[in-house]
Amino acid sequence: MIYPIIRQLLFCFPPEEVHYFSMNLLKAGCSLEPVRSLLQNCFSFKGDGLQKQVFGLPFQNPVGLGAGFDKNALYLRELEALGFGFVEIGTVTPKAQPGNDKPRLFRLPADKALINRMGFNNEGLETIQQRLTQWNNSRLPTPDSRLIIGGNIGKNKLTPNEDAWKDYSICFDGLFEQVDYFVVNVSSPNTPGLRELQEKDSLKKILSQLQNQNQGKARPKPLLLKIAPDLTREQLDDIVDLSFEVELSGLVATNTTISRAQLQTPNSKLQTIGPGGLSGLPVKARATEVVQYLSAQTRQKIPIIASGGIFTGADAKEKLDAGASLVQVWTGFVYEGPSIVKNICQYLAHQS
């Protein structure tokens, strides 16, 4: 296919600039209905047996796009044309924030990986809420064939950890009418102190508050928790216990890792890049291991969205066989290109 040649050209330029250039080019193309229809025909795959009902929502296929790619819900129409079954927007914080200083996104081609320290850069709750409202109002009334939207929520960098629950609460209420499910993000390594919120007591305070709000609604929304791949077995056991205690709808496993073990990229380059979350192929084995452990410990009673090192249909099947109900791509999308969803869906359809 032509994408490897295009990728080689794109990789000559800074990753964050390429990201917005590519997506804005796609957006311009999709503004013309013939172009959008052509893209949909090229990159969507409708196969028997791909539809899934997970935490009460109808997914047209099990392949989603992880949070952080479309932080501000700018490209939903375009991502739908590329065949995604669901898209997770965000991470959304109550107030807009610029994130960490640039450069903050780095490629590791030798490892088929990325390092990012974006820092929850986003346009803030109010702007994203308005954008999602416009998106929802433009949709045709076909609930069983629409793109499922997840809302990934976090805290502002300047909000102290003891007040973090307030930020999550604000985002939950603000996006409640606009998204289909929520993901609580306490596992990004790029906001100082955020991962401390994965400790059981801190996490219980946030999740209990959100579930109290949720159960006060006429129709509660699925509430999920996104966890890091770096948790110990004891910490994973705490997550499992808490998931049952607060009646979580699901888990997302996993976020990026702070580990730099067994990389092909020279250490000198890693030192130049500095801190950040590592994603892609190096996370694949650990992410699968975490999915498998969580699935066993929860006795498959809590659905899992698997994320980490998914590039091919075989990678996706590995996660599903480990106990996941759905999968998310991100780094794989960068390396494999716009055909990734179709390729994975074709593979899974032929396996069934």
C-alpha cells in the first residue's frame, strides 16, 4: 500500500505538527460529501459478527480510537469515515490549558513507539461541550449504527490532588448529555502527581462521588477507569476490589508506561527526549498481561477495553482472547495509517 511511503515523508517533520496537518487535511476532504463517501467506502468494513453490545451500548465494531488523539472532538466526522466503532475524546479538564512545553511528542521508529508528555492540553469543558452538542444535533436518528463517543475526563494541572474529585465531578456533569460513556483518567504520567490518585483511598473518593452523581440521573452512563501498565499486582487487586465496590461499568487497560526497558532506540536519544509516557509495540506484552489478569480476577464480570501495542488484527485478537471486550488503537494508527480499522475488522471477521 502507499501509506508506508507517505509515512516516511510525514516522519521527516515534527510529530505534533504532522498530526494536525494530516487531520485538518482529512477534515477538508470530508467537507466534500463525494470525498467522504469515497473514504468511507475505502476504509470502513461491515462484517457479520463484529457488532457488540458492551456496557449496554451498541458498537458497530470493537475497534476504537484511544483518548488523546482527538482531544477536542474536532474530527469525529472524519474518524467515523475511517470506520472506527467508537472514539474517546479528551482528556477533558474543566478549564482550558495549554499542556506542557513543546516539543512534547516524539517518535521511536525502531521500536514502533511514541513518547508523549502532552500534559492534558485541551480547549476546556465549555468549548468541547458545545462542539459535542453540535455533533449530536447533526446526527441522523439511527442509534444502532452511530459512532459511540466516550468522554475521557481529568483534572487541571493546578488543581491539588485533594480537590481533584471536584474537577472530575465538573467534567462528568458538563459532558453527561454529550457522551455515551465516561473514562476517569488518573493514569497519565504527564500531569504531576496524577498517578498518586490511583491509590485506593484517593480513587474511591473520586469514583464514589461520580457514581453518586451518576445514580442521580434518570439514565446513568457507563463509568470506566483507565489504569497504568506499571501497577503492581497488589495495586491491580485494589483496582478490582474497588471496581466491584463502586460498581464500575468497565476498565481501560492500559495507559502509557514510564518504563524504558528493552528498547531498540539508543539510550542517548532517550536521554535527549526526556520524560513522558511510552506507547506502542513495547507496551504490547504488558498490556495483554494486565488485561488477562484483570479479566481473571473480575471473573469477566467487568468489561475491559484493551489498549497498548495494537497494530494488526492478530494484535487485536490477542487482547480479545485475553479477555477484552473492545480494543483501542492510537500509536498503531500513526504507524499503520487510515486502513488500520478495516484491516483489524477484516481479520477478526475471518476468525469468527
